[in-house]
Amino acid sequence: MKYLKFLFLVLVLAGVAALIFFLPRLIRINKISCKSQYGECSSDLTERFSKFQGGSLFDARKQVGEELSGEKTISDFMIQFKLPSNLVVNVLEKKPKYALKAGETYALVDKEGLVIKIEKETPLPYIEAQGVPPNVGEKVSSQINFALELIYNVYASYQVREGRLENQSLVVELHQGPKVIFPLEGEKEVLLGALRVILDRLNEDDKDSRIGKEITEVDLRFQNPVLK
């Protein structure tokens, strides 16, 4: 009797194992849908997934996973099977922090300097540069990334969300204030702190202040800021 119970248990476990192994290879996937935290996935990603439709659950899950693992603009993903024959993909896209404008397009860039996507418009703070921006999945240079961090902080403090690269510098026109010229390297906190002190002095009502209202340019590229 004990032998029969043991044999029955072995057969059940073997059957379950066989089911787990073979079932994903027998189920056919007819539809693969993809969503991110922003809505539907890009048409490019959806089109790539469509190539895996018609294959087995095992193959489709593996191929989608490999495709997403190599996608630099995605930080995480989850793949779920839904009856009768659907594969649902949820992705977590990296979030852009600022943008690089070139011509009529904006390259949206994350905090690591990685280009996430290319758009025709954006509400993000941005800098304008000449030439062709990096492709999606590529990184901007360290100097451009430094300039993007500066314009992000300028926007947070002074509500100016645009600047331009000019003569190896970042130029920002403040609202009802001076033109500010930043270097493309150095200590970001020191530069922003120096600008804050200078602007506070510019806005003083003290008639004896050595900094007058006629100042139209603040150049922070030197150890001692130059006012003109």
C-alpha cells in the first residue's frame, strides 16, 4: 500500500513537471501588447515584438526578454501571460530630466546623460546646440551634461528654462536680468552660488552698492566673476 502511494506521488510530480516543461512550448502567442508608465510603448518597440507573435509562449517570453534587456532606455520590465493566447509586457522607461535642442528637434536626456527619445517639443529645461544630437541610446558629452545640469538648476531657481552653447560656454538670458555666461566644467554648486550672490547684490536698493543696475552681463568663466 505504501509502495502504491509512493508510486502515485512520483507519477503526479512527474506529470506536473512535464506540464510545466511542455505547456509553455505548446501554447501559441497570438498577440503581444506593451505599455509603459506613459501609455502605449513606442511604435518601434511594438513592431519588434510583433515578430514574435505566432511562436510558443516559451520562445516569445524569451525573445521579448532578450529584446528588452538590450534596450538602454528601459530600466525594468515585467512579462505576463494572459489567457487565451496573449503576452502582456509592462516596461518602466527611464525618465528624461532635460533636453538638448538641435534644429527643430529635442533630444530628451536622463540624469545619466543618456538620450531617451527625440521629440518635436518639450516642457523640459533645455540648451540649444549646433549640429546633430546623439541618437537614442547614446550619451551626450560630459560638457553638455554639465551644461544641462546648470540649466536645470537655473530653471528651478529663476524660471528660465533655455540656454545656448556658444564659444565653449553656456549662455543664459535671465528674465529682466543680465546675460550669464557659464563654463562647461568646474564646480556646479560654486558657480550657482556665485550667481546667487551677484544677483542678490544687483537687486539691492542700497545706493552705495558697488554693483549698479547697469550691469548687463555676468561672466562666471573666471576665478573672479567679470561684470560688464
